[in-house]
Amino acid sequence: MSRKNLKHKKTKNLYSFQTVTNDFCGSLSFRGKKAVQEKVFLKALNSTTNKDIYSSLSSLRGSIQNVRPSIGIKVKKSSRNSQHIPYPLSTMLSNSTAIKWISQSTRKKKGGYFSSNLAKEFNDVNNFRGSSMERKLRHYKLAEENRNLSNTN
């Protein structure tokens, strides 16, 4: 069998503007309305840095990298109790987890418009504080407590 005509899978650029926008808009919207969520996301991105789109994208990359976990936790239930087993995450899954944590912590904020809350969360994450950073620290603490259950130490 000849392998000349086989096409290799294209790898997805994790930090391209379109990829990050699509991932955030997908995690922000509950019932569709992706165009509205994209406007909200871009408004929040422009209000974080009042410069060009490239500086705001680099700020967004930094905030995703600050929240991104490198360890995931599987819950294994036995008869009466559950065990939390840590395992290493791929970069794609860790990026989607970080985006999910940022959008969930933005939803929990009260008061103001959603875009302003999202901009505040971006600024908090860039300064290593905020509820999504607290969630990452709780996640690592839980993984550290149950490190003896993992296969890879």
C-alpha cells in the first residue's frame, strides 16, 4: 500500500485569535447566540487593554496560562466513598479547562455587565488573584493530597 497520498492531520494552533475566540464564546453561551457572546468577549478584551488587538491577545494568552492546570482529577467511586485520582492533562484539555474556569467564575460575579465582569476576571488572573486562580490552587491541593493514588508519581 502506497503512503504517498496520505494527508497528515493539521495541528490546531492553540493560541490563534480565532481559536481562542471560538473557545471562549462556546463556553460563555448557554443557548446559542454566538454572535452576541463574541461581541461581549471582544468588548471585555478591548476594555482590559486599551491598545491594539495584539496586546490584548497576549494578555489573554497570559491569563489562560496562569489558570491552566497541568494535572486533572478523575473521581473513582467505590462502595461508600470516592477517590480523587490525579493524572496529567494534555495542553488542549488544560486550555479548555482554564477557559471553562474563567467563564464560570465570571458568571458567579454579581453586579455590572457581563463584559465588565469578564474584563475584571482577566485582570485578576493576570495579577494572580481571583476566583479562577483560587479554584486552580484548590485543584492542586486536592491532587497533592491524593498523589499516592496516581499511577505516575
